[in-house]
Amino acid sequence: MTEGNFVDYVKLHITSGNGGKGSAHLHREKYITKGGPDGGDGGRGGHVIIRANPNMWTLHHLKFKRHLRAGHGGHGSKSRSTGADGEDVYIDVPLGTVIRDTETQDIIKEITEVGQEYIAAEGGMGGRGNWHFKSPTNQTPRYAQPGIEGQEHDVTLELKVLADVGLVGFPNAGKSTLLSVITAAKPKIADYEFTTLKPNLGIVEYRDFQTFVMADIPGIIEGAAEGKGIGHRFLRHIERNSTLLFLIPADAPDIKAQYEILLDELRRYNPDLLDKERLIAISKSDMLDDELKEELKVELDQQLNVPYLFISSVAQQGLQELKDKLWQMLND
């Protein structure tokens, strides 16, 4: 999937169908000139239904389809014939999609399970035919109910990527390189900041044919929670990851300071993110000799209260140890 095809935010205007009108027909046939009421009911208007599709990873199919309208119910007819129900409209979305009211921004529903369906706009009920209204005192009612109008809503769909491990780090920290080395994903990699503009997913193959999913989230900068940079647009993708892997390059001026900035951005965006399991990976550690690495370990043991590892994606160092640690954290 190319970056341009990854769409994680769309606004839709949805309209359900109107219910059909009930019939006020009176029974007529040869030799029966004044039969009783036999008008049928109107059909139900079509629903607009949002359903989970586990084979989808993006909302790209809705990018240019912003208005969705269900079919109207058919009108009732003679011989108590009920009108046809309006055609339902199904909106397929990937797992992890959040449905919001566009006006209030309130969360209406979250689509997280395979087979889950949610009626976002309910079709109007069909009107009842005149045969419902006959009585001993009114044996030939000449009226029937009109159908109820459908609903009209503006909804916003937001995708929060479902992954086991979320990569968190500053731009150009080596997240895309790590993902490309330990998974089959092919993210864009270059020697400049904000190379990654969209989240990338990769499947990490572990021992005995077991796997877990890792997500490369676009780089976060200081102030991202307030809307600076582009990282704030993708902070929501971290919410669904069960484990956070903080990637900090070995040549960073202050590893602890960078970790604290990243942690503070997550805290300001959503304090619940701090409840997730955390692991720090010191990337580009092939630049360090054994002596420098030992000095850094002594320093980090005193400063950090979370586990950390030294890795190098390019030199293929520490990657199996990283997989082992992540697998242990995911399954504890």
C-alpha cells in the first residue's frame, strides 16, 4: 500500500430511506362492489450500516464517496400487500475505526470486532394500511398512515491502527529502517526528517511460526500534542497498541531527555497511554564501541526506570533479543 492510499480520517453525510406509505385501498372485485379495507403496509426505509471488514486496512475507499443514501421503502398496495423494504447501504471499515458525531465530536461507536455491525442511520418505519384501522363503528376507513422519514447525520470516521507494538520516536530515529529489517514491510526510508507521513504496519515473524504486528508511527516532535508538526495527527494510532517501543538513536545528545519529551507528549495527548508496557531501544548502536556502550549502560541504569536494549537495524545487532523481549512483554 502506498502512502497516498493510506486514509485514516473521512467525513460522511449519511441518509437512511423513508418508510413507504400505507395503502387506503378498498377491496373490489366482480360481484363485490363494496368490499372492506385491504390496503397493505408501507415497507421499511433502508438503513445505513457500518460494518467491520478484517480485510481492510484503510478508509481510502471512502475518500471520494462522501454522501451515502439508503433506498426508500415501497408503498403498500391492495390485498394487504406490504411494500418492499428499502435497500440497506453497507459501509465497510477496517477494525479499529471510531465513529464520531461530526458536530459534537462525541464518540458514537468503536468498530473493533470481526463481524460487528452498527446501524448509523435507521430507516423510517412504513406506514400502516387502512385495514389496521377498521372497527365496528368505522368499517371502511379511507385513510392510512404515511411512512416515517429517514434519518440524516454527519459522521466522522477515524481509524486507529490495530497493532501489538507501536514504534514511538523523533523523526529520523530509525523507526522505518527497523520495521523494514524485522518485517516484510517496505516503508519509505531516507536521510531526512518526516520521511514517514503515514503509519506503516509490518508483521514480525517470531519463533515457531508465531507472529505479532508492529506499527511505525510518523515522528513526534516536542509540542505534537498541541498540534505542532505532523505527529499529532497520528498520536491516536498509538492508543490501540498494547506495547510501546521507544526508539532513540545512540548519537542523541541526551537519551533520557528525549525519552522524557516523548513520554510527556503521550501524557498530554492521553494520560492512559502511560499505562502501557514500555521498552526503549537505543538504535544506531553500531556507532558505539564496547567501551562507550559500557559507559552508557552505567549512565542509563541510573537514569531510566524502564528496560532498554542496544540495537542496530543496519548491522543486524540485538534484533533477536529485541523480538524476544517484545514477545515476552506481549504475553506476560
